[in-house]
Amino acid sequence: MSPRKVIIDTDPGQDDAVALLLALASPEDINVLGITCVAGNVPLALTSKNALMICELAGKVDVPVYAGCDRPLGRELVTAEHVHGETGLNGPVLPDPEMALQSGNAVDFIIETLRREKPGAVTLCALGPLTNLAKALKKAPDIADRVQEIVLMGGAYFEVGNITPTAEFNIYVDPQAADIVFKSGIFIVVMSLDVTHKALVTNARNEAFRALGTPVGKAVADMTDFFERFDKEKYDSEGAPLHDPCVTAYLIDPELFSGRHVNVEIETQSELTMGMTVVDWWDVTDRPSNALFMGDIDADGFFALLTDRLARL
Ligand code: RIB
Ligand code: CA
């Protein structure tokens, strides 16, 4: 089967970095048409620079990288240096990128790519706030019918919020954008905290990265050593949840995951629950299903795939 054509929208972030490395290590499964960067974990200038550094770390300097929106559609930007560090990629020591960003804007790249490719040929993968995707849908409503599906990391239901009591970070940063995306009519696979909190990088799993003995293996282990301190302290867990790689792993082996087709709507009115993903898990409304909301993962299989693919870089 030919590799799936994807655009990866991202706010690197250590877990975004691992998701990008997994995608770039898997050309037989994933054809990365481009990487589009958005403000989220850290400001846009840093998420864009980090994306370039990750492409160079992977030795994939021909992947076009675009900068997109530097703030949410209608709210002040909230960032997460307390989790990811000042640069967003704290942990490894990586050289400044020699690669340059593409001159165009990420939003226009998304629109032009979807209009150029056959309808249904391109999957949008979103690893950060949904600002770029929402802006593209607002600017070019015709592209909605041309997207194969959206696979995104975001939201939570049984796991509740990680940035507020009710909201997950990516959705919370730009709830208006998330509302546009979830009402777009495009089918969405949601890798929520319900599933990503079961993808924990235990010491053994992180040592398997380091044991690869490669610059990529070391960098990923160093990223995780830094990234996990926040979640381990907050949740008293065995390790950091590897949120974003669940998205790219799904593209390679969807059988690693299981979930339920449900309706998901986004809270955009109340500040108390702003950005909450309101999931009709028990089908108690007449709201149509718009998402496959993942709740479970074969964690051992996920980490085996991830380690195996990272060994290629
Ligand atoms: O809530 C976790 C999500 O927010 C991940 O995508 C992480 O990278 C941050 O963007
Ligand atoms: Ca992210």
C-alpha cells in the first residue's frame, strides 16, 4: 500500500519532536508533504526553529517547514514552558538549524496542498493548538471536503483536564479554533489524554531509546528525562505520557488503539470550563457522531514500534 500523504501541524515540544521523528523514520507508511508550525507549547518563533532542528536531527532536510499562526484566533496565547522548558526542546543539546523556513505561510500551504492533491488524499495531523487548521478552513471552506481525515492529539473525557480542571492544553489554548475543526464535518480521530496518559515512558522504555546508541536515541532519551519531571511530580506516575507520537503511530498501526465513535463538542462560552471537550460517550443526545475518540492503547506494542523506527534514523 502506498504511504499516506500527511501534513503535520505542530508546536514542538519534546513529545511533538518524537512524533515527528517517528513519522520521518517511516517513509513506507507516511509521506510528510510538509510540517506547519503553530504557537503553543512555546511561541511560534521557537516552535518553528524546533521543527527545523528536529528535521535536521532526523537527517530529513528536504521536508518543507512553514511558520503559521503566532496566536490563537480570539484569545491571548497561553504557553507551557513549565512543562517543556524555555526553548520547548529542553533536554538535549541540539545545534541551531541551518535549514530555513519556507517563505510562505503555513495556512496557505495547507490550502494550496489540499487543492492540489486529489480529494481525500491528504490527512491532517495536528499535534498542537488547532489555530492553523481553523484559519485554513475559514479562509478556504472548500478544503473541508478534500481532507481524508484529521488525526489530532487533544481533549480529554474520563482523564479530565491537564491545564485546567476540565481542559487539555491544545484545545484550551484555542477553543474557538477547535470548535471550527470539530464542526467542520471532517472525520476526526482524537488521541485524547484518556489514551495518551496510558503511553507512559517508564525508565525501561527510556533506557531502550538511549540504548539505541545513536544521536536520535540519545536526544529522545534526554528530551524525555527533561519532559517527564513535570508529569511524574503532578501525577506521581511512572513516567511522562508521550502524547503526540500516538498520532503518528496511529498512521502506521491503527490496531494499537481502540476507541468509540462519539459526538465531541467544544466549550467556548464559560471561562470555568473553557476548552473542555464535551464527549457524548453514552449517546444521550441527538448530536451526530463526528469523531473516533480513543481510550485505549497497546502500550508495549506502541513503544516497540517507536523504538524500532527511531533506530532507523
Ligand atoms: O496536552 C498535551 C499536548 O499539549 C501535547 O501536544 C503537548 O505537546 C502540548 O502541545
Ligand atoms: Ca504538541
